[in-house]
Amino acid sequence: MTVKTTLMWFRQDLRRRDNPALRDAYEQGKILPIYIFDDTQTGKTAMGAASKWWLHHSLNALNESLNGHLHIFKGDPETIIPEILEKTGIQRVVWNRCYEPWQIKRDKAIKTHLKENDIEALSFNGSLLWEPWQVLKKDQTPYKVFTPYYRKGCLQQPEPRMPQSAPDRITYAKDYDDCLTLDELSLLPDIHWYKTMEQCWKPGEEGAADNLSVFLKDALEGYKDERNIPSVVGTSRLSPHLHFGEISPNQIWYAALDAKQGNTDNEHLDTFLSELGWREFSHYLLFHWPRLQTHNFNDKYNDFPWQQSKANLRAWQQGQTGIPIVDAGMRELWQTGYMHNRVRMIVGSFLVKNLLIDWREGERWFWDCLVDADMAANSASWQWVAGCGADAAPYFRIFNPVLQGEKFDTEGEYVSRYCPELKHMPKKYIHKPWEAPKEVRQKAQVVIGNTYPAPIVDLKASRQRALDAYDKIK
């Protein structure tokens, strides 16, 4: 009896545990594991710098877990995969599905080509709890509002599949010589700005498992409240691991349920599971509205009077707006490749509403700087903050960054961490240092416009300007 050999195409599923495609390949016989860095996509879909840094380390971790058998390629999978099959004689290819529009289009073409040439091609769901086409309203149209999508749609579906164990002992096919080393992908940038990120993260499947374990032990109980406090570790920090598929949502879902003995009445567990639901909703929106990254979900915003200000955009990007909670968030992003979720909403609202800068500018900056840059989540979240997305915050709901800072960073710990020039400012003024009396600023060694910038906009006046702009399209 001939043992089947399967080409296992790794993509955004860089793990051994709970990997449906890998499990299928393992059960069939021998495996030739490959990863293809598709650099044929340019512009808005090309991977950002922070994501490339993460990918380098994640691929290295995956290769180690595969005992050095991961074969790496660079180029167009539509060309590379048939070439591998022709040279090896392999008649079977498997992968886990991706849901970005360009990947769906590419994968359909590959699957069609393979089947026309009598190659078995199978794809699996390895990254979502529910398929986007699985959850529809009674009239068979997609949901546009999160709560009914999640409560009436997702939670009424069959429960997500149980996670699968990792294959015990993989039998590998003969090595394929015509491939690259990881370093030849040149994912690490020449400028070593990522050195501070290395101190914050452990990319790879084991890093994901460690993060989940710490979260369940230390932060799940209290999650509903502490997830909003940026100075504490109150969130799971699993988003980059999820994006690269170093852990599956199924693993997280059932691990969280087990941690609370399945008690979904626990408010912290329910809130955390609903956040996994928000991730699903983002992918759902991108699947049903594939122009989400570039086009307003709500068409009336096509006529919104955005302002063009390179100086204000640059000040926002560099964390030099003069608004402490905004600057702290933007500096956290630059230093760590990450930003606390509450602060993401604050900096997003400030850019779009106080500065009247198009949300797509923010989306592009986050895309390049975030280690968890995910087309679905990034696009849906920016549209939500801008007021033009599905189930969006109303445009007239404008975050006051001073009040947000005082509410969620009461002691000023977060601001002090990322804006150390303000660390001696009393907590009464740390979120609004320009209002501090001169003697207070002198004692704190803060000179507005020198050691710390003056606010680039007046918060009250810019809020009214945003409301006036909204009235023009309303």
C-alpha cells in the first residue's frame, strides 16, 4: 500500500495544535510542510513592518516545532505550488482558509487549477469559530449590528468545534531543495527600531500558550472592568497570536470556559467571549463587504469634509499632540507594536473627530505599526470609531481624551510610563498639563511648548467643528 504524501501549506495558522489542515495531512501519511511569503500583493494589502518582524520569529518557532522541515518560498503561490507538485509528484494539497478578499480570490483560483489537474485540494476552517456564510438573519441577509449577530446568530449555531491535539510524530516527505532560508525572506528591517518590541513579546505557539495561561490565571476574573485600565495587564494580549494563527479561537474559547467551569453567567467570562465574538464580527463584515478596508461602510460619509493636515497627522503619529493620553498611546504603539484597546478608541476618535483627518490615514498607520495588524479588525474598528462603519459609535459621540484619561488612567501611571517628561506632574493635571499653574509646572519640570508640546487643537472648539461637519452630511 502506497503511503500518501500531502503538501501542507501553512499560512495564518503557524501552529501544530488544533490545526485542522495539518491534522488531515498527518492522518493521510507523509507531509511536506511549506510556507509561501506572497509578495505579489502590493499597496494596501502588503504586510506592514511590525507584522514582518513578528512573522520572522513566528516562522522560526514553527520551523523548530517541525524539526527544521518547514520549506520557505517567496512569490506567487499560483506559480510555486504547481511547480512543487510537478517536481515531487505529490497529488494532494491542504490548507486552512484565510478570509481577506484578495486571498479568497487567489485561493479559489489555485483550488480550481489543482482540481482541473486531478490534484486533491482541501481547505479547512482553522481561524474562526463560525464561518461567515454560516450566520445569517432569517431573510438570509448578513447582520449589520453586533449584538443580534452574536447573541441571536452565533450563539444559536452549533457550538464551535472542540480543539484538536497536535500530531504526535509527523512523518516528513523527502526534503525539497529549491527553497529559501528564513533570513532570505528579509523580513527584519535594516533599522533596528524593533528592539523594544523584542522585550514585550514571544512570537510563536509557545508564546501564545503562555499568554493564554497567564491571562486565565491572573486577569480573566476582573476582565470586564480591568480591560479598560491601560496601566494594568487586564487584557489577554492574544491578538497577534490569533492573527498569525499561533493559537486558534477554539482553543481560547474552551480554555476560558474551562477556567470558569462553563459558567457563562459569569460577567467576566461572558464579556471575554463576546470580545472573541467581536473578532468574528470583523471577519464577517470583511467577508460580506470586501471593500471595508478602503470604502465607507455608510455611503453618506463619502461626502464628509475631511481636513488635510500633514503636520497634525505627523504629530499624531509621533505622539506629539500635546494631549497626554493620546501621546502615550501613540508612543506605546511605536515602542511595543501594540496599543491598549481603550486607548485605541481614544486616539482614533482624536484623529478622526478632533483633527478631522480621514480614518483611512489612521488605518494605514496602524497597519504598518501593529504586530496584530489584521485587515478585518483594523478596518472594522477604524470605521467604528469614525462613525461610518457597521454598528458604529454615532459620529456625535466624541471622546474627550482628558476625561477618558482621568477616568481610566486615574493615577496617571500609563501616561507617566510613555510620556516620562510628565512623570512629576500631579495627577490632578497630568492629563491636562497646560491647565496647571505656572509654579506647579515649574516644580514638575514641564515647560509647555518645550519639554512637552502644547495641544495642537483646542478640544472644545475642535469638537464643535466635528459636529458642524457632521451636520453637513446628516
